[in-house]
Amino acid sequence: MNHDYLDPINSLHVPELADTTFAMDFLLRAKEGVRNIAVALTESASPDVRTLLREQLMQGIAMHQEITELMISKKWFHPYELSEQYQLDQLSANNTLMIGKMNLFPVETNRKGLFDRTPDEH
């Protein structure tokens, strides 16, 4: 295996890994937003504020559902199949450990000649 992690050939499948990571983070943030709005709703006294928060709560729940459905359709999330979700979680943990062991900042970082054109001169 080529251990030069700055070589573009080693970025194969990285966009897909990034997409799953971003989607999971988005899902968690949506869930956190719903929870925070629900707490704010229970603590508000103004009818106008409560109406606004209810609308935002419903939008947050709808967004969470939309993200969940997207992740399920892409097979990035298996809320009803715990064994499959466990396998994905294990793969994610292994990838995290692998990335942590990479020497991402080698002493030699000159990549001249690896790309199909020369960089723009300024």
C-alpha cells in the first residue's frame, strides 16, 4: 500500500465517508435543535413566542425526519436493524483508528508532478 496520504490516489472513497459523517452530524444537530426548542417552549410565557417556537419545533421535527429518511435510503443509517447498524459503527470506529495512525504530515510535502497541470503562477 502507498503510505503517501497526500497522493490523490489515496483519497478514493473519501467523499463517501465524508458524506456519511456530515449527514450523521447534521442528524445529531437537528435532534439537538428539536430538544432545545422543546425546552424553550416549556419555559416561555408569551403566547406569541410559544406560537413561534411551536412552528420551529414542527419544522425541526420535519427536518430530522427528512435527514433520517435520506440516511436510511443511502444505507448510512439502520435504525431498525441493530446488527447492521452495529457493523456500520464498528467500521466507523476502525476507520477513525486507522486515520489516527496515519502520518498525515510527512516531512516531505512536495507533490510536484502528481497532478495533470502545473499550479497557477501568481
